[in-house]
Amino acid sequence: MTKKDSVNAQYSYQLGLSYAYAKERDRMINCFLDTYKKDTGHVRAISKLALSFFKLNKLDSTYLFINKGLALAPSDVSINRIKVNQLFREKKYAETIPVLLKLDSIEKMDLFNNTMLGKAYYNLEDFANAKLRFEKAVKLDRDAYKNYTYLGNIAMQQKKFKSAMFNYYQASSKGNEKRDAEYYGLANAYYAMKRPKMALKFYKKACEENFKNYQAKFQVAKITDALYEDKKMAYAQYKKYEKQFLDRDKVMTDFVQKRISDIKKEYFMKGEFLE
């Protein structure tokens, strides 16, 4: 097609789409660049370029095409979403809110807008507005389980532990990926309600879901220590933490190593040596 009409931008654009379908990234980008050279007002090509450079984590090129695109089409949904995702990557949460509110005025009941507004407000510790947005998001898609997780986290911040438990249960039942954050949240809620055995159960589930969750493993050891007189149980858990997460968190490691030392001394005084 490009040979038939070398100045027709749409031909280059369509060829770029075909390369995108074939997952030939470099050829795809070159075609979209060629489209832009032929027609600097080709908004769809500019959007594809912004997205491509965003995925490649090329900051300057991403913003170059975001800004060019929004100068031509300020309300373009795709380009505005790319801008939001780029700002999130840079943790510029406050700067995402005007963009998201603009998108929200275009598409009122949209899952992306409400979820990202919820996350932005949450990261800015504006929990009231975050809660409103996540509540809208779960109405739009009840299977998007991480929105329930955020609602659980907000309820914990507000010390509404039963509400937190409800939302964490919703998230853990709907989630189809690693749910250690949800089980960890449930454990925290039970612990706050002074139900340590149930807290221990869910800290263990968090560890089973994700063996790299060092915070859950630390809590398993610490609560085992507090609950049971037989300190060999806690000693075993502390040793597992030490073996796996020695360099992960200095405060936790210091605590763990002190308890290992204290328990060993306690049993040594009883005439028993612990490995």
C-alpha cells in the first residue's frame, strides 16, 4: 500500500496496525512515525506512538506525543489515559486528578476513571473521596477485586474493622491472582478486634499465597510467640523468617534475632539446646 501512495498517511497507519497485530514492535513504531511525518495532525497515530513509548518507558518521547496529541485533541480519551498512567508511574498523583476529572466529565460511569481517581485520592490520603470512587468502581465491576481491597484498607484507616473484614472477604473470594494482601488485611482486622487466633490463621494464608510476603511471615512468628507457652513453636517460625528474610527489614530482623537469642537462653537454662 505504501508503495502505491507514498504520501498517504493512512496507508502507513494501517500498515502500522498490521505490524501491531503481528507483534512486530519496531516496524509498528516506524510506521506510526512515518504516518506522523506525513500528517502531523493524525491523532490516532500520535496516540499509538505515545502508548508505544510509554510501554518502552521512554519518558521524553511519551510526553512529546502526549502533548502533541492533547494540543490537537484535548478531550481524546486514549491520550488522556496514557497521560494518567504516565503520571501514576511517576507517583504524581495530584497531577492526575484534573485529568481524571476531565475524563469523568466525558464518561461519567467509567471503571478506569473511578478506579484511578480512587487510587489517586488514596495515595494522597484523601480517604473520603477515595472511598466514594471505589464504591462507584465496585458497582461498575464487582469482579475487579482490588477495589474491595482498597475499601478494606480505607475502613482500617477509619478503624471500621467489620467493614474492613467484609471488603477483604469480598476481595479474597473474587480474586484470581495472588491474594496475600487481602489475607494480610483480614489478619490485621482480626488482630485489631483482639482475635489473635483468627489473625494468625490469615497471616498464614497470606504466606501460603505469597511466600515472599515477609511482613506476614513476621506476624506469624510474633503471634505464635504471644499465643503459645511452648516457645519452640515461635523459635521455629523466627528461624524460618531469619533464613528467608534476613536482609529485608532491619527493625524486624533485629527483633527476630533477639527473640531467637532469648528463647535459646531460656531453653539452655532448662538444660535443653536448640539448634
